[in-house]
Amino acid sequence: MHQTIWIALIMVMVNTATGVLEDDCLACMCFASSNGCVMPDPVCQNNGFGEVCGPWAITQGYWMDGGYQGGLFYDCVEDWDCNESTVRAYMTRYVTDPNADCELYARTHVGGPFGSSADWTLDYWYQVRNCLDYALFTPPPLE
């Protein structure tokens, strides 16, 4: 009996022991991704490495890894809520460290599931940190 309770407790701890993507971190990731957390016009642009879309500059592969939010990719990236839910789902999938902080989330966002420790993700993290330090972000407009 005690063993069953112990196993159940461990399972609850494992399933809930992840860091939290704070709203200010998410907003600053948006700020750094789209020069002020704005819906780009046009919504999708080529950044030199491929097509990125929406205020968090997500790719179609990122959207797929985020669980195909909103049904169709191009419909999703035109919608604020769908963009946000895609980023949150992607982070839930790939950031499993129970001590995750904004740096890990930001560097995973820009670097992918295996790029969070890559040197080239530091510039993006510094932009996000600057936004946090100086409260530069503005929340997306209410619709």
C-alpha cells in the first residue's frame, strides 16, 4: 500500500516538475522576435535562413512541433492567440527542466530543442534580457 502511494506521488512530481514560462518572458521573446512585439506586415518574411511568420517569428516546423495549433499554419500565424499557443506548446514540449528560467525558454525558442546552449543563441537571449531589464515589452493588442 505504501509503495503504491509513493509511486503515485513520484508520478505527480514528475508530471508537474517543469519550469514556468512567465508572461513577461513570453512578451519579451515576442518583442525580440518582431522588433516590438508587432504582427509583421506581411505576416511571413524570409529572414535569410527561411520563412518566419508572426510576432514570434515561428517556422512551419516550429508550428508542427507545437502541435499544429489553429488547424492550418498560415491561418495560425495571422492570429495572436494561435501564435502564443504555438509558442507555449512548443516550450512545454521541449523545455522540461524543472528549474527552467527565461534564458532557457528564449534560447530554446530561437535555437530549437537542441540549440539552447549554442553560442549563437546568446544574442537573442541578450535582446530578451534587455527587454526584461528595461521593461521594453508591450503586450499584444486586445482584439
